Amino acid sequence: MERPSPSYIVDMLPPAANLDNPAESVPAKHLHSSLNKIKHPVNVVRWTPEGRRLLTASSSGEFTLWNGMGFNFETIMQAHDAAIRAASYSHNDDWLLSADQDGVVKYWQPNFNNVKVLQAHNDPIRDLAYAPTDSKFVTASDDSTLKIFDFAAGIEESVLTGHNWDAKSVDWHPTKGLLVSGSKDHLVKLWDPRTGRCLTTLRGHKNTIAKTIFDPLRGNMLATCARDQTARVFDLRMMRDVCLLKGHEKDVSTLAWHPVHASLLSTGGSDGSLFHYLLDEANAPPDTVPSIAPWDSPDPSLAPAQTIYPAHRVPFAHEFAIWSLDWHPIGHILASGSNDRITRFWTRARPGDKECFIDRFHIGDAAAESQGTYDRRGMQRQRREQEEQEVEDEAEGLVDQQMPHKQPTLPGIPGLPMPSGGAPPLLPGVGSGNIPIPPPGSLGDFKFPPLDPANPPDFSKLAALMGSSSVPPPPLPGNFPQGILPPGLLPPGFQLPPGFPAPPPPPSLSFNGATNGGALPGLGADAAAAANDAASIRKRAPLPSQQESLAMEQRQGKYRIAR
């Protein structure tokens, strides 16, 4: 097929400008591969409602945000204590729900302030979905049940039972009170959320259902995929399957509808393949007789489902199973998250671009290297440079929302951190000059009053008085034996009377937090070493509180009207 020249790129328009030609929106070109410094399988990918960032959720319980334009790392945070299995934004774009392996559901604001934690199930939650009004949401769990919760109160309203095995997927109709669920028992069920009654059961798959999702545009179609290497499209008006999507050689693990074209459906396989189907084009292989759609047959109720083959194949999109797919709200970029711990971005091929169809994702590494479209060594070098860049980006990002570690301070000087290395501490208001610290025995210009030579003190009477008293004298500071004065209590040149032991010489203080004779008085050597170690740890600033975040949003003109 002859493609137009590169000069026609000026005629490329968003998908919404060409609703009659969904083939132009097929994402055949690889844009970018993003990966974290510490790599974990990516279970969920979700574009933020405005499309400026991509949120990925991993098996380590972390949220990662990627820039939607440059696809570079923005920030990472520890969102859950277990692997995140599902996430969904509300229809009004004000909330995010996430669910994990421990059955915990968390509420998040757009600035990722966690405002509620809900123990929804005791088993892993595999999927969740919002109601069209955002007033309720539903969860699907490995305990074979679906649960409907009131969003505002966080209270369980009803439990839907009917599956005989783990519930793997759930979705709420975009406009109606209708639920769909898929289970490990090979069944797809439709539910009435008001009564909790199962309306019908759709059969056709021969293995575990992996994903069920309603058509977000018209709401008449339901797409399902399973571990039987097929995906099916059901017509809710006929309550039967009308399209059978074939082409995968392994299990189909996920699928996604295009947000603009109702006939474009993308699927991801457990072998890392990414296929795109056009439901109004059979695309049958040359040696296969094309089938007709049921509504084109004389008796649609008895006609078999039409077999649809991929309009475009990316067989080597990932090395391992693709767990999640999500389209950009405009419909020009598709994001995929995989078990190979990489998030990839795909887009439409440019006019005149032929190399994107013979790259490593379409024909494999060895064939692409022989074609000259893949440089293995250059790719490895680029991967190392990208990982180094991600490390730098993560070093600048906020790792978590915890307060910074408390730094040890000098004794008697609150707020002044312990010095590290050989540099003296900076005293507030003094500057960075080398200010000598006086030794413990020096008292500056202070002068003790002179003793009265006419009436000298009788130290023997004082000792006898202290010995006859029933109250012992107060303990001396520091670990000094009774009767031995600590260093620095007497002025220089003072003569002790007979019978009083001389105090030890005062230790000389150095700037590294220790003395010539050991650690600082009252601060052990272990504490000083811990202080030096803590001073070398890079501290993070905490995220703003919920009130501060709300005030920032209100200053931008948002959230001023009460709902």
C-alpha cells in the first residue's frame, strides 16, 4: 500500500476531526518506553482526566506519574502496602479510587492526597468501577462476590453473589443502572445494581474471563476477553455475541475501547502482543472465507458471530503479558503496562513513515537488526542513559509523604544540627565564619567574687554538715563518681582545700562532634556516629496538606462552588 509523503503531516488532525475513518487512529508507531529505577510489573495504567500525565500502578504498591508530552518521569509515591490491582477516575474528574491485593480501597484527590482507606474485601480486589453519577462504586474480588459501596459514606450497600469462582472484572454501564462482571467460572453476568439480581448470563468463552467493559460512547456493545485466546463483542439489544475477535496465539489479558471511534478496539495478549481491531472490517486472511455480521443475515438470532481479524498487529509490543491498556482522552496515544516492568506509548504512524512497520516491535529484534531499523548496542546504551536519567528524576521527585527524619542536634542548642565532617556548625545570625568554640572550663569575662580573708570558709564544718544530713547531695551531671567534681566547674587557678580530689582536666572540643577524650559530654560515641550517618541522608520535603492543596486550587479558580 502506498503511503503519502511526509509533507502531508500538516494535514494530520485529532481523531475527533475524522469520525468516519477510524483506521487513521490505529496506533502503529512506538513512541517511548518508560521504566522506573527500581522496576516492578505494571498492573494498571490510567491517563489523568485532562490527559497531561499518565498514572501507573505497580505490584510494589507505588504510583508513578509520567509526563504526557515528553513521557519522562515526574514523581513516585508509595500508595499501597500491597500490589495495586485496579484504579479508576470518577466521571467528574475529582476523585481516584485504587484497590490492592489485600482488599483495601483508597480514595485519592487529584493532587494525590489520601482522604479515606476502606477495607472492602478480605481477598484481592481485581477490578472496580464508578456509577454514572459517581455516588456509588462497585468492586470485584477473588471471594467470588461483587460489592456496591456508597462513595460519600464509604459504606457497603449490597453484595452480589452468583459467580462460582473468582470475580476477575466488573464495569458499570456509562449511562444506565447496569453492571457486568466476568469470572473464573467462564461466565459473563449482567446485574441490576438496585436489587442485586442477576439479569442474564452470557456464555461463549471457554476459559477465565480477564476483562469486561462497556462501549463508552453508545453503550450498546459489551467487549469481553478471556484466556481462551479470543475476545468477543456482545450486542446488549440482542443479548448475544455478534463479533468474535481472533488472531491471538496466547491468552488475551486485557482490552480497551477507543474514546472517539466506537468501532476501534485494542487487545493485549499474555505473550506481549498488541492487536487492533476494526469491528466494521473483517480483515480475513487470504485463505479464509469472510463471514457476515448477524444483523446482515436473514435470521440474526440464529446466525453465528462474525469473525474479525486484526486490522494491525504489533506481535512484539512487550516481552511479557500486557496487563493494562488505556487511551489518551483525545484518542491519539495508547499506553500499555506490562509484566516486563515497562510502560510503553503508541501513536499513529506519520505520513511517509515506513520504518515504524519494520521495527523490532513488529518483526522482532533479530529481523529488525538485519533490516537496519534496530541497533542492539545503541539501544542498550540508550537504555542505560534513560535509566540514569530516571534515577536523577526520581532523586528530584517526592518519594513519599512522610515527614523528614529528625536530625540530632548539639546538646543545649535546640534546632542546630549536628556538624558532619570537619566543618564547624553554622550558628544562626552569625554567618559562616570560623567561630572558635570556648572550652568547657572557660567562662569569658565572668569573675568570681573574692573570698573574705578575715572570715575564710571552714570546709571541715561544711563536710561534717553534709555528712550528718539525711538528704544526700544532688547528683552531679554526667557519669562522674561521687566526690569527684566534673571538669569545668572551677575557675582557673582555684586552689582546692586539703581532702578534696582534683577534677580531671577539661577535654578539648573539636568541630567534628567529638572530643579528644571521646564523645561530647552527654552524647555517646554511637549517637555521634548516628548523627554523622543521618546528616548524609537526603531529606524530602512533605507534600502539602489537604487544606493547603485546596487553598492552592481555589487560588486558581477551582473548587469554589459547593456541590
